[in-house]
Amino acid sequence: NQNTWMLIASRGWRVPKCRPSFLTCHGRLYSVRPSRRTNVPRVPEPILTSFQAPQVPLPTEESHWKLLRRGVGYWCLIVLVVCGSYIAFWSTHLEEVPFPGITRKQFVYWADENNLYWSGEKELRAILSGYEDKVLPSTHPLSRRINNVGKRLVQNSGVKRIQEKQWEFIVVDDESIATCLCLSNYKVVFYTGLLRACQGETGIATVLAHELGHMTARHFSETYSSFWFQIQRRYNTYHTQTMETEADFIGLMIMSRACYNPRQAPDFYKRLEQMSPDHVSQGLNRYESTHPPHRERYANLLKWMPLALEEARKSNCSALPFLR
């Protein structure tokens, strides 16, 4: 090869000529014989007297900081690109809340109905755990009464996505709990402790229409489709209070379409305040609760009353006494 011939040339050796055919050299190379010196200088061979480790420069404190700053810069760039892409995607896929009168935009792009249903089923089992013996059967008079009110609201809601679903209203006989819950699987859990504030079917309609308002405004889809809204749901009560206010507005319109007297809806929150004072009445900050104060909800319903009465007139409820 080339290196061999360079070594031969540097030593001043020559190779004797062989016959034209390499095979006539009897399959072996002739040994080289020293010849006269040439003008090519001889390369001295290094003599290793001891093992010499390669000289590698030791890292200094300045080099450590340089590598650290370079790594932090790369990660910051990655985080900025990911966050910027998410914000750009989120802002370009906002939709208006599907109910007239509400102008807020929401992000529901990643909501999956199947996941929402099974999430609601899991939450329902957790809520009813320990209350199985207190769930009233569907043939119980109180359960039939609440289910009739709920079905009337659903049929007259005027919202197609609400009317197409199979709703179930579950009544739990517990006087110590005054609340009502709507789950993402189109099931509503009503506790009998809330009946003291309802005082009749109109009060029950006020509560159930509010829960239907959450599903109409796609609040569950908005929460589950965005990690940021899940954080807000836990730690930012301003956002949850906004959702509750929207559900109050939609609920008032739905109960008016079902020909329930909307003028009796504000009185429900007045009785609820007397029965169970809210956090503001107890001297706490208003944002320490997921729901607005009862007095604020009472004032909002009075403010929206002209719109509710107009909805009742459009729904052929003009023959009822509260519209005369």
C-alpha cells in the first residue's frame, strides 16, 4: 500500500525487479536490500521511555457556568415554543357559549363525549357511595315529582343537544345536605335538604334549570378539554363563579320557556340565604367559594327578569297569570 512504499522510500531501500508476471516470483516477495542513500530524510522513530497520559484540560468553574447557561437556554427555548404553540392553537379555536345573551368564548376543541360520560359515571359512584340506602326509587312520589319537573324543563328548553340526551334525576333522601349536582353523564343528583328552600315546583324548577344551564353552556366540555381550565377550576374561583352566573342566566330562560313563573326564582336564593348563609355573609372573601354570593345571584335574576318574561311570552305561556 501507499504507507509501505513511503517507508521504503524514506529508508533508502529499493525492491529488486521481478519478472513481468507476479506469479513467476514463486508466490513470495523478494526481501529488500539496502542501497545507496537517497536525498529523502529519514524519519526518526519515537522512543517511549514511559507511559504518557494525554493532556486533557481540567474543567473550570467558568466552563461549568457556560454549559449550565447553554442547557438552561435550550430548555427555555423549548418551553417557550411549546407554550406559544399551545396559546396560538387555543386562541384560534375559541367558540362562543351556545346560548343567546352570553358573549364569552370558550375552548371545547378536545372535549370527548365518551370520556365525559364515563367520567360522570365514575363521579356518580363516588357521590352515592354510602348513600345507596337513601336513594329514592323512581316510583316514590317525591322522585316522580322531581323527575316530572326535570323532563318538562328538558322538553321545553329549546336546546337541541339537551333534548336529544337521556336525562336521569336521582333523589337522595338526606335532610342534612342542601345541594343539587349535575354530572357530565346527564344525570342530576338532588338532595332533599334543598326542598326547604324550594317550597314548591317552581323552586325545584329553579334548581334543575340551573343544572341544565351548565350542560347547555358546555361547562364540563370546557373544563375537561383544557389543562389550564382544570387548574382554574381548582384554584381560580373567579372562573367557576363566572360559570355559575352563566348557568343562572340560562336556567332562568329555560324555566321561563317551560312556563314556570320566573318571578319566583329570586325568592329561592333569598330563602337559601336564610337557611344556609353564604361565605360573604359569614365575613369571608367572595372568591373563597366556587359560587357567587346569594345576594348577588338574587340581584342578577331581577336584572334579567324582562328577558325571562319575554321568553315566556314567546313560548305560548301568555295565558298564565304571571304574564297578565
